[in-house]
Amino acid sequence: MYVATPSGLAEMEETEGVVVDGHLLVVNEYDWKLIWNNIENKVSKCDARTWIACGEWLTRYFDWEFENYKPS
């Protein structure tokens, strides 16, 4: 997950032209408690019954080492 402010996004748009990222959290100002609460909220909503299913659900919001993992 990437965290950005509107002004940070504006800077990225100026240099890159377009910003596209599915794992982006936009906050008005950097507030670690607010960011952490958002992350905890997303994780707590996962009701998958297996580790694999949980990982698949979490990749909607977060980049992590098990994204696209296929067990052998």
C-alpha cells in the first residue's frame, strides 16, 4: 500500500502525467494513527477461512510478498 496526500499526488501527476495504483491510500495529511486504523479496519474485515483465501482477499488493498503466490 502506498500512502499519499493530495499535494503529493499533484506532484506525481506533474512529473509522471498520470497516477494509477490499485494499492493507494490518499489522506488529507499524514496522520499515522488514521493510516494504521484504516489498515486495521481492512484486515479485520477479512473473514476468509484459509491463509490462501485471506491472502487473496488482502491483495485487493495491499502489496505483499504472497501476492500471486501459487502453492506447488
